[in-house]
Amino acid sequence: MLGIIFALTQTRVAAENLGPGGGTRVIAGDEAVGPYRLFVTASPEPAQIGPVTIVVRISDAKSGEKVKDAQVRVELALPAADLRLEAAATHEDAASPIDYAAHIPVAQAGQYDGLIHVSAAQGAAELRFTQRVLPPRAASTLLILALPFVAGLLILGGLWYFRAGPRPVTRR
């Protein structure tokens, strides 16, 4: 038991959030795609203008073994603007040695058509998805969201102040 606890404390976990969203969206959750099973995520969620990270984990569909020697390419296309962004997903950019990650800088908001192309010894496969990218949040939006909290604090502070009232001075 002590060995398990030691092993768990020695495991290094790396995580990153490359944007203002904070969440991660699962694009494909161990979905069978050609000769593979793909687990694909995108972060941050919601994606905004800036870096979007696509992480791909590949398993052999028959054996379940992780595929660590694949060539993975991620494309995001915005047909309305005739824009195409492309990046290789690699182990070096991922937080785990079994994952492939691509960090794609996105400069324009819109609904992108995504394509992940995987090629390895078992063959080639493609996964299509949609990635929505929002414009950055404006300071005015954050201020509007904060107003109810500030108003509540002011009301509670006022009630406390008036309830406490002046203390009578006692002389002995």
C-alpha cells in the first residue's frame, strides 16, 4: 500500500489552460474512426480568439494499445473568410507522452470546420468536427456580470452598518 501511495505522489501531472475559457470540450470520446479509437479534446472552452489546443489520444481499435508513432495533423478552416489554419499535433506539445497536441493560434472569430488526420502503421483515418471561436470578452461584459455581486455587497454592508448603529457611551 505504501508503494502505491509513493508512486502516486511521484507522478508528475502537467496541465495547461491556454485561454480565458477554463474548460475542456470533448470532441470525440473514444470514438471508432477507421482502424483507431480516438479521444479528442479542445481547450479552452468556450474558445476565444487566441491559442486553441487540440489534444488527440489514439488507440488501436482491435488491441486497445495506445498508438505512439502516428503522424497527426489538425486543420481548422473558416469557409466564410477563406481561411485555413494547420498544425502538426506532437508528443512534445502534449502534457502526456501518449497524447498528441496542437496549439493553433486563431485570430478570427467564427465557426471553423475542423479535420484531424491520423496516419500510422494501421492505416489512415480522418475525424471531422466543428470548432466555434468567440470574440474576446470585453471589459464592459465583465463589469455587467459583476454588478449584481457589487450591489449585493453594498446592500449587506449597509444593513450591517445601520444595524450596528452607534453604541451608547457608559460612564462609571
